[in-house]
Amino acid sequence: MSLYPSLEDMKVGQMVQSQLKDAQPFNPRAKNNIDDSDKKPSGLAMHQAGMAVPVYPSLTDYMGLDITNKTLTLNLPDYPDLSVQKTYDMSLTSFNSMVAPLSGQSVGLKRAHVSNGIRELILCKDKDGKVGVRVASINSGVFVSLVAKGSPAEMGGLRFGDQVLQVNGNNVAGYSTEQVHKLFKKAPINGISVVVRDRPFERTVTLHKDSAGYVGFQFKKGEVISLVKDSSASRNGLLTQHQLLEVDGQNVVGLKDKEVTAIIENAESPLTVTIIPTQLYEQITK
């Protein structure tokens, strides 16, 4: 069963698969061993002779999206050369094996990916002796509540919402906020080992702009407050009472609404937003 980053990717992928299935050349010689040299060439032979019919006759304006041949060419392989076994090779993203005929070339989708996996970061301190991170203790867990811009924590890959599991070999489950901050304060300047689980409370939603450049949701103070009916936001399961954390992997926590709006407007389609339930966001940031 194939996975897709967006409903639009799924619909286009299914249409392509259906057209590919219908376009599979039939070779009666293989079945009946009949000489058909005088018959019309197969669909594959017609394509090779420069007589191919367009494979995507109805995808140029699908679900309010501007789907161009260039987009499909970049994200889908050269189908006439495909064997049956390669049918599902449509832009498989390397990080999660999702089929993405529309979103496969999206840099933002790759940057925003939430794995929920565990990773180790090696951090250092700046000239002021700071790592540039604040944490919050919630339900016996420790979570990153702030990553200072341009800090060693940001450059090392720490992100808002990461769950801190260890600091220099110390398991921090059950630690208070103050205890974890003390571990960072007492740590050496270089070689600070931090083990985290990648953003366990967050998820990403990939959205496609319509012909007017809208994705279909409104927000206030960073919180999604309403969805536009039949928009990409509503089709792909974006929820209200969720806080925007990133747009195409760019942190927007703490930015004014007009600044976030500008980032969304300037982002290429498709774009990916990272969200977290507002209740959890408020717990982490209070």
C-alpha cells in the first residue's frame, strides 16, 4: 500500500497508475504465438516512432492546482521505458518512501520531515558560555521549549519540541527544568552530547496552493483558527487549535502573524507546515 505526503499527490498518483495500467502494450504473439508483423504497432512502438499520445491529458488543472508538464517531468520517471515492476517508482522520497508525484522535488518537505526517531547531537557553547536552549519538564519528560537563533543549539540541529533523553550520558527522565539547565551550565565548552527523540508531539502537513496562491487556512497568534472548505488545508487534514511551528522547515515560533503570512506567501507550492496541539504548545512554552 503506497503512502503519499498529500491528498493531491495521492489523487494524481492514482490517476497516473490507472493510465499506465490502461496503456500497457498487449502482445498477442507472446500469448498465441501468432505472427503479427503486418498488424499495427503497439503503443510502445508508436511512442518510439514519435507517435505517442500525451499520457496526462487531464492533469493541467486538477483540484484547483496548476499541474504543469514540467512538474510531472521532474517528479515522475520516463514511463514508456518502465517495466511492470517499476510502476511504483514515482518520486520515492528517500526519508520515508512516500510516493510524491507532485511533492517529490519539494525541499521544504524534506527539511520539515518529522521522524520521531532518536538521534545524538554534539553541541558546544558560544563565547558567552551558552548553548542557546531552554527546556520544559512535562509528564516526567524534558522538551525543548526554545532554541536561540544562531546559537550552537540551532546550528547543531536541535529543534523546538525535541524530547531530551540524555545530556552527557545522564538520563534526564523525571528531571526538573532547573536540573537540566544546570547540566548544560556545568557541561564543558565542547563535546556536549545530547540525545533526543525527534519532536514526538508534532506532525507535518503538506499543502498545495490553488491558482490564486492560497492553501486555505487562517491563523491568529500562530494558532490555526479556521479552514476554508474544499481547500488543500481541509483536504489534507490540517486541524484548528494547533500551533504553527515551522513552514518548510523554517522555525516560525515567536514571529508575528504578518511575518508568518509573508513566509507562506513567498513559499513555493507545495509547502509543508509543522504543527503541534495548542494545549501542548502552551505547556511547553509557559
